[in-house]
Amino acid sequence: MIRVPSPAKLNLFLHITGRRPDGYHELQTIFQLINLYDWLEFEQSADDAIQIEGLASVDQEHNLIYRAVQMLRPHAKTPCGLSIHIEKNIPMGAGLGGGSSNAATTLIVVNQLWQCGLSTGQLAELGLKLGADVPIFVHGLNAWAEGIGEHLTFIDLDQKKFIVLKPDCFISTQQLFSQKMLTRDTKPSKFCAYQQTPSDFGNNFEPVARSLYPEVDAAMQYLDQFGVAKLTGTGACVFIEVTDELNISDILVNAPCKAYLVDSLQESPLRQFKVQ
């Protein structure tokens, strides 16, 4: 049996810089990997069946893990059945990329198990068909991202800790995108500008999420007492960077919802993964 971690991410900012003719939005963001992990276990079986345990709430045909496996079948030299169990620690619908990370982890592991022989770049191209966030987890490096999130420039980020809150609500990304008040024309910027004044870079979805979801607003008001609270992705999670003067334990204990203390990652542990 193979047991591997599947990391989460934060969007350190998220700007919508335009809208394409096909309806997709042009974005700029920074993906920061963090050490909040789901765990996936892969066990080979003699039959041809793909069984997934631990995600009963998701229909198998729509399950990104299942879809990732099926994408690799045409490339498999040694296909076999798989029993995949997921230990879910990354909250769903939270803007932390859990589903995308699970899909990327599956692509990386099954590519080796089935001896597909695909490169990281080829896996990222397949992953993009599953979701715009999947390639960042396939590459496993922090990145400045543009386009719909698929144009990646890998960057070095300082080691940091973050406090992350998960408000008790499930945000509809489609609902946020449909709001007329959503800013869609933020001026494009550069990573060097972010490095100089990161506080100038927010999340265009934040005002909309706070307006539609009181739980998000309450979590941000709470964290704003201790730093600059930010929304990750399209939410629902919000976070602050930890500074030396903060009483971390008090902030976690008194938080109005589920709270996490996480460390940033320089790279995903999956970058070192090899089937033994």
C-alpha cells in the first residue's frame, strides 16, 4: 500500500484582470502551498475496478480522483485495479484546493504505478482539464499564476506561518462570479510590485463573499484584529500571516469557527515521490 500527502494552498491575493470571449475570467494570483494535508492511500488489486473510499458525498463520476485515474488509462503500460482511500483533513468548498490537490496526487502516483511515462508537464496538461488549480499541485511549487490560473511562474517565498479560519458555510463559486458588484478589471501587476507592497494586493471576491455570507464577514472581522485578513480563492476560508507579537493559542481558542495553524511549504512533498 502507498500512502501519500496531498497538500492545500492559499491564494496570497487574487485579482480578476479581464474577461475572455469564451466567458472565462483572466486572473492573477500567488499560490502558496501549506502543510495542511489530505492523505491518499493506493492499493493495487487483481481486478480492473477503481474503488474510492472516504468521499461518499461525491458521486464517483464527478469525483476528481476517479476522473484523474481514467485520464491515465490510455497511457498505462501496466494497468491494474486500484483501491483508493482518502483521509480528508482539508475542508471542502474552502478555497484551499483540496479536490484539485487530490486529483494532482492521483495523477502523480498512478502515472508511476501504471508506468504511463508521462512528464510533469504532460501531467499538468491533463490536470488542467480537471480544474485550473490542478497544475500547481502537479508541479508542487509556489507560483505567480495568470490566465485562468494555468500560466505559472515559479517563485521563492519566505517561510511563514498562517492562521486559517473555516467559516461554517459552503460558498458557491458560480454565485460569486455572477454578482454585478464583482470587480473584473483590476489592473495587471507584477510579482516585484507584490514583493514591495503585498498589503496592496487583495482578493476581488472578498467584498462579495462578505456581503453574501455573514459567516465569512464574521471570520474576517475577527482576524482583522490581529493582522490583514484575506480570503483564499473564492472562499470560504480566510487567513492572516502570523507575526511575532501574536498570541497564537488565544487566537485559535477564541476563533468563531474551525481554526488551523499552518506552515508555508517551499515545495510539495510529492516532488520527491517515487514508487518503491
